[in-house]
Amino acid sequence: MRRDLLDILCCPVCKGGLVLTVVEENDEEILEGSLLCEACGASYPICAGIPNLLPPGIE
Amino acid sequence: MNLRHLEMRLERLAGFARPSARLEQYQTPPAVAARLLFHAYMQGAIEGRAVCDLGCGTGILACGAALLGASSVVGIDIDPGAVAAARKNADAVDAQIGFLVGDVRDEGFDWSSLRCDTVVMNPPFGAQKAHADRPFIDRSLQLASEVYGIFNGGSSPFVAAYTEGRAAVEEVIACSFPMRRTFAHHRKDRADIAVEVIHYRRI
């Protein structure tokens, strides 16, 4: 996930702002990490460079 | 890049490793994807435009839009496995695409953040789940004023009726492609599937 994608994302549950935590990144993008909603506390994983914004608990 | 050249590039992309019948996952045929994209490109809807691929699957439309010079491309799909494959495909053609795992039906999501010029999509036809294509049509019109989608052959009257008052069907291009046996419920080794590329514009 490139950092500029974060500008257009918000929490799918409550539309709150997302705080990025980076576990692993390279020159271009974030590979592993998470997006945490400041408002409702929901957490969305970033795995292999792809943010997963499905609401928690839905498969 | 001409149509044939685009098709050849798209033919090299990988399809679904384990397609899901429930999600109506099948590899968008490169010939149909190239046809849709090149047509949109000739109409000025791709080059220099912000493009979104709704239900991107393994990302063939998103990759093609990037190859044709879209200014930005976002691909979104509900299936994490498909999006992972799409990302590999984008890397293989050196395309800069933002991929997301998300649900087009999700009303809570801030879709206005994904507004763009053109939506390209190959939504589920609703063969397994009736009306599965409707949320895609609704969402596409929320995101963009120009939409190019691949639908079942003969869908254009439905699409015209369903979008009445919201969009005008500009063009319908009939195509067919051979589908190889993908799911257990498929009885033939290969069947010719008639599809339509439908271009509609928000009014």
C-alpha cells in the first residue's frame, strides 16, 4: 500500500480517521502493518501490501 | 499501444488459483477486457483519467487501464486471495495500482473518497445469486460519470431500466468468448458465453 492511498481511506465502520502502524515497508510502500480507527478502535490489517477494509468479523 | 498489443499483454496475467463459484469468479477473458479498455481509451476515458476497477478480481481491467496511461488506478475486491493475485499481476506489468480489500455493498465505507473519472468492471452476472450485479451498478454511478462494464449477453434492457433517471446507456458492444470448465456445475468442457460491454453515463 502506497502512503498516498491512506489519504483517501477512512474507517468503513464509522468513517473515522485511520492511524497507520508500519511493521515492514520498502522504498515504495507499506508491506505489513495495520490501520487503526481513532474513533471506534477497529483495526484493519495490511498484509503483503494490501489493506483489508472489510468490517471486522465479516469473512 | 494497439488493441492486439494490449490483449497480448493481458493474456500473460495470472487468473484465479482457486475460483469461487459463489462469488462468480472467472478469469475475465483478455480479449473482452482489451476490447472494453481500448474502446474506453479511444473515447478519452482512460488516458490521464482516474480509474477504479470495482470487483477487480485478479486485476486484469485495472492493469490494462494502467498500461493505457490512466493517471491513477484503484482496484477493490472482497476476496483477499484475488487481490493478492492482482497485486502480483500489477507488479508483473510494472503498473502502479492501489489495491484494497473491501465490499462494494458496504454502506459505511466512505465511497466519496474513491470518486474517479471512469469505472471499469466485470461484475458478477447474478447467475449464482440473483441481482448480484446491482450493488456494482449503484456503486459505479456513485463513483464516476463514465462506466464501462461487462455484462451477460442481453443485459442491456435491464441495465437501461435499472439505471433509468440516473444514467443513459451510451453503447452496447456484443462479444463472446469461450469459457473453459471452471466449476463442478459446468457440464461442458468449454462453452461459448455471450457477453456485452455496456457503456453508461451518469445523467
